[in-house]
Amino acid sequence: MNNYAHLNVEKRGHTAVVTIDNPPANTWNRASLTALKQLVADLNADRDIYALVITGQGEKFFSAGADLNLFADGDKKVATEMTMLFGEAFEALSGFRGVSIAALNGYAMGGGLECALACDIRIAEEQAQMALPEAGVGLLPCAGGTQNLPWLVGEGWAKRMILCGERVNAATAERIGLVEQVVAKGEALATAIQLAEGVAKQSPSSVGVCKQLVQAARLQPPTWNLIKEREAFIKLFDTHDQGEGTRAFLEKRAPNWKNA
């Protein structure tokens, strides 16, 4: 695959495995945020990719978020540029047409946690720590944190983490719904890949539409989305995968998906 700044990309079957590689703390910068946006666009165009797994290089950090040196001189032009880059990158990740899974292998802080929040599913290793500490340095989570976190954990826990600066461990994160699974140290990536392999058994055409409908629940009332749900069901009959899936089930064989 193409080269992406500070992102190592490996294709495993129908899954793209992305490793944030910017030591020592896998922080995000202009180059890596731009690269992530482009990577998602490239993966969306690759009809053979059904899932994306993102993790951090090393054993200590998933990602510590933004490099605070960028904001040290108080330059508003830099702040404007960076908040746009963060927003565009993580919104692109959220809009990935397949299933995105964050494998949290260590600290996920600030923009690092916001990256995980942009994913569909989060799997954390038992030693992982998560926080949105931006208010403690005079900033705020500007890449979806204030919006995505309360959707997962509720307003109360979101305020504890954002307004009070509370850091949560993996066990607490699972209890409050911030992550969907906790695994032993060193097992997040393998667990995420195994889950992603399950995605390949589903119709990618169906999965993409289902994801859009689930995410639409954040923005539209159920009365609107229920209509869209029925419309989307009917539109699937225009796809190859709908006919293939039904025939495969009746013929008791594995389907041959075309993502079309």
C-alpha cells in the first residue's frame, strides 16, 4: 500500500491494520492527521477492504494525542489549522464505510482517545488508561470528544472525564461503556483482528448500510430513521451481495461477497 506519514499499514485478508508510529508517545501532528484522512479515503476506494484495525506502536502508548509543542506559543492560526486537521481526520475515520476497531495497547489520552472514539468498537488491554485532559492545559477536546464520549458513557461520566479531568482504567472503561472488551496485555491487536475477520463473513454491502443507519441514530429521530431503514432494505436488492447471500444460505455454502 502507499506510504502514510507515521502510520504503518498492513493488509491482512479483508482487514487493514494501521499502527500509529510516532515515538515516543505516538502523538498526532500535521503529517499524520493528513495521512489518516487520505488513508481512509484510499481504504474506502478499495472494495476488498471490509474492516480497519488501528493500534499504537510499542507497549506503552496507543496515542497520547496532540503534540502540545504545537500550541505552546499561543498562535491562533496554528490552532485553527490543527483543529481542522484533527476534525477532518477523525470524522473521516468515523465515516469509514467498513467496521473500524481501536486496539488500545496503552495510554489513550486526548486526541488519542478521540481517535478511538471515532471507531466503531474499542478493545482495551488491561493496563490501558484513558482520559480527555485538555481542560487541564487550557484547551478542550476539539476532535469529537465532547460529542462522542457522552453518547457512549452518558453525560455524567463524560463530565467527570472532561470537566473534572478524571482518568479511567480499562476495567472502569468497560463498566461505563467506553470500551466493549478488556483483554490481557499484548492481546488487543490479535483480538481486534479476530473480530474483524468476523466482519468478512457478513455482506460488506449490508454492513456499510447498517453502520450508516446505526450512526444516524445520533442525529435523527427514530421516526425518520425507521423509514430510511426500510428504504435501505429494499435498495439492497440492487446489489450482487443480496442475491449471493440468500443463494449461499439456501445452498448451504459460504457466500462469495463482491462488495457490490
